[in-house]
Amino acid sequence: MKMIPLGRSGLTVSEYCLGTMTWGSQNTEAEGHAQADLALERGVTFWDTAEMYPVNPVRAETAGRSEEIIGTWLASRGQRDRLVIATKIAGKGQVIRPDQPIDGKVMRLAVEDSLRRLQTDYIDLYQLHWPNRGSYHFRQNWDYAPTGIDRAAETAAMTDILTAAQALIAEGKIRAIGLSNETVWGTARWLHLADTLGLPRMVSSQNEYSLLCRQFDTDHAELSLIEDVPLLAYSPLATGLLSGKYAGDVTPSDSRRAVVPTLGGRITPQVFPAVAATLGVAARHGLDPVQMSLAFCRSRPFVTLPIIGATKLADLETCIDAAALTLSPEVLADIDQLHRDHPRPF
């Protein structure tokens, strides 16, 4: 498992990140602990969670449970100094503070709550789960220039968050701050304010990225490379589509699709032909499609760190084993043609 500098944060992380969003819903505490043990044993020391996890579905009564399971693992195993732990503050519109946007005061309270659940005294990477103004992720769009938007107020709100982050870093409660589900404009704006005002820079972007979702590949990739803001790629297996388990439009009873039938809008008339073509590329080259998909993420010219997660321990091990795979030029050429043939399946 390679170790990668996380942008300009000063942190060094494993090239694969362990995702924990099923811990507390699809996975029990014991199963979460078993995944944590396996990850640490195999060198996956970068772990990601969020205050609103678990998902599938998100519920007010289970929010925070994933962090709590990490906390009980830390309490029983120790090992905190070997890990880089990332979590996120939920934005407006979700089960935690549904009517309250992120601001400096809210962020401080949320950090304290996450520290308590995680049973630690610091968070390595603290991320904004999505921007206050909205997000185009998860198959949605919003009005990019709504009538009466107050850009000065938005700038003031962003400055307030960065100022709070600066104080939390000085107090040793967080080590770095990052983004999730942010736009190119938004990321550039955060960086500009930090550089202009001497406040902490956003060190990473956590956005969806996979063989079936390559929105990041254009302007965002350029910003990522030039500004040294790595991509933490969530859903690198397109919520399991790239494993082939849903091929032919089936729904295994123990799968995520059994709980979320549309897979967050990813089930479309175009998706199964794209999946079949992807599985065909893997078969022609004698590759496991899961490992090919993850290795593709790591092959990008901008730093991409896939967030891997599984409900079954054997599936998690398959994902971790992808770290040993380097794709040949022939495979990458076939993947390029695949993208041209199936550019946006969902």
C-alpha cells in the first residue's frame, strides 16, 4: 500500500481510504470492527466517515453511529497514532440540523460532537459534506445564479468557516479542512479566500468519481492538479454497479439496491449497456472488474484516492488487493474507448 501526501496538508495517507458509511446500518458494530482490523492489517490507514452516517437509508435515529463504531474500535484497539481519520459536517437539508447552514459556530459544535463519538481528541481531516449554496452532485442541479443572491454574504459565510477552522486547528482539534461535493468555482473561491486572508486552505475534494461518473475529468481535474487538491473519490465502483452484481438489472436481496432501488438515480436505461461494456473490457484482459475500476482511479494524472467500502469482509479484501494492480496501456486505451461509447450513463 503506497503512502501519498494529502495535498499541502502535511498529512500522509494510504492510497486507498476505508469508507464506513454502512457501519451501523448494513453492518453491525462487530462487522465494522472486523473491517477496521483488516484495513489496518493491510495498510489502509486513511479512514473516512461523517456525522450523518450510516446511510442506506439516512435516519435521524442512526446518525452518528458510524463515528461511534470507529470510537469503540479505537477504545478497544488503540492505534490512533497510526490512522488518519476524516469526517464531515452535514449541510442544510439533512437529518442533522436540517434547517441550519454550516457556519463557524455550528462547525465548532459539530466538531465537538464528532470528537466525542470518535473517542479521540483530534480529527485529521474535517470536511464540509456539501456547500451551503447547493450542489450539482447526486443527479441534481440547482440554479447557479438565483435571483437576489448575495455574493458578499456568501463570501462572509465562507470566511467565517475558514476562520473557525483556523481556530480549531490552533486548538489541535482538527489538523486540516477539506471539501466534498463542491464545484470548480466553489473550490477556487475557497482557495482564493484562504490565500488572500491567510486562512487554512482546503486540502482535498471528496467528489463522486468512477469509470461511469467522470465529471471530475475536465475543469476540476485541472484545478486539482495545479492547486494540489487531491480527489477523494467516493463511489469508485458506482455503488456496486461496476462489480457486476446488478448486471442484467437484478437486485440481490442483501445489496444496497434492495434498500435504495434507484441507487441514488444511477439506474437508468443507459447504465446497464455501459456496465456490460465495462465488464467486457475486464474479461478481455483477464481482470477482476472491481480491481480494474479501482486501479483506473489510481491511474489518473491528478492525485485520486479511492474510498473503498463493502458490507462483506471478502469484498473489502478484493478492493484492497487492487492496490497491487497497474493497468497496461492496452487496458487504458480500451477504457478510453469505453468512455467515448458510454460518456454519461447516469
